[in-house]
Amino acid sequence: MHYLGTHVSAAGGVDKTVERAVAIGADAFALFTKNQRQWKAKPLADEIVEDFRAACDAHGFGPDQILPHGSHLINLGHPEAEGLAKSRAAFLVGHRPDPLRPDQRGGVTQLAEPARLAPRRTP
């Protein structure tokens, strides 16, 4: 099945993204799980996560229709030590199983697999 959607704003809370997607007629959507221009963010409140899940259920959005992603600041090839350290920390935090998508398990292991295999496949 193919879906059509766009990136929707999470301003005011990720629970607001579902209504924004519905308002534009999307049957899929992407969202930042935190401010994409900052390194740190407070954890999502349980109430926001519950409201997000309830809105998804009410409007028929399943895990295959939602693309959560992290900061554009992350650069795992950052040339400066401080930027690299921040990128690594943000990448690992951002790719643990996402509280918005309980179907995700073992995400860090799956993401690390290509990096482990790359030296074997590079001439």
C-alpha cells in the first residue's frame, strides 16, 4: 500500500501532529520528535504520548504511516570532536525504541549493522 503525507509541525506537542495531518488530508506523516535545531530536549510527557496514541487510533494512523525522526544537527562524520560527540550522543538517544512507536525493538542493533558490514564490502 502507498501513502501520501508530508512533514507536519509538532509545535505545541507531538500529539498535535495527528490533527494537522488529518486537516490536510494526509494518510501518512513525518514529524520531529523534538526540536530539530537543538541538541537536548526534555523527555516526552506520558500524557502527550497517550494523547498522540489516542489521536492515531481515532484517525486510523498505524506505525507504517508515521515517520518520526530526530535532529538535523546529527552528523556522524563531524570534523570537530565536540560536534562528533554531540552527534553520537543524540543519534543513540534518538534511535532507541521510540515511545511513540512501540513496534520498534532493537533499533540500535539494526542501525549499527551496516556500519559493521561496511569495511567488509569496501574495496
